[in-house]
Amino acid sequence: MVMFEAAVVVGVLALVVYATIRLLAGPPGLARPSRSAVQGGEWRIDHVDVHGRTRVLLQKVLPGSGEVLDEHVVATIAVDDPDYDAMFLQAMATARERRALFESEQDP
């Protein structure tokens, strides 16, 4: 009988914990906005050379702080590639096009 009562107490406690978590989490099916959507930000183009490769990046950053909220790699180019200059310029042009696209999709 003691085992049955202990199982009931544990079950009730588990139910209370579950109900509390569900109440704090909000209604089911309600998606929380992403961090980047909540805080806004502006898109910038950047490039980084790491281990003999250049990565052209499109980053969403917080104005003033520079904190990166989102990042897209546009291209990765080997530094010793004979067509490096042409590939780099093309990647930068693509990054500018994507930045314009992303900015046009943002809510005013």
C-alpha cells in the first residue's frame, strides 16, 4: 500500500510540474519570433581571410554594438586562385544584391 501511495504522490507532483511548464510556455502552436526579428538590425557586407581562403559574408548586425544577429556566407575563394580578383568582385556584387533583397523584405 505504501508503494501505491508513493507512486500517486510522484504522479501528482509530475502533473503539477508539467502543468506549470505548459502555463509558462504559453499557448501551443504560438511561434516565438527569432532573435533577429525581435531586435531588428541592419545588413552589412564583410569579408574575412582565414587559412588561405576568403569568405565573403552578408551579416545582420545591431547598429552601434556590431553584434552579429544573422550571417550568410556568399562565397568562399582560395587566396591563391588565379581568378581571385574576378571571383572576389563577383562575390561582392552578389552580396550587394542579396543585401538589397533582404532590406527590401524587411518591414518598414
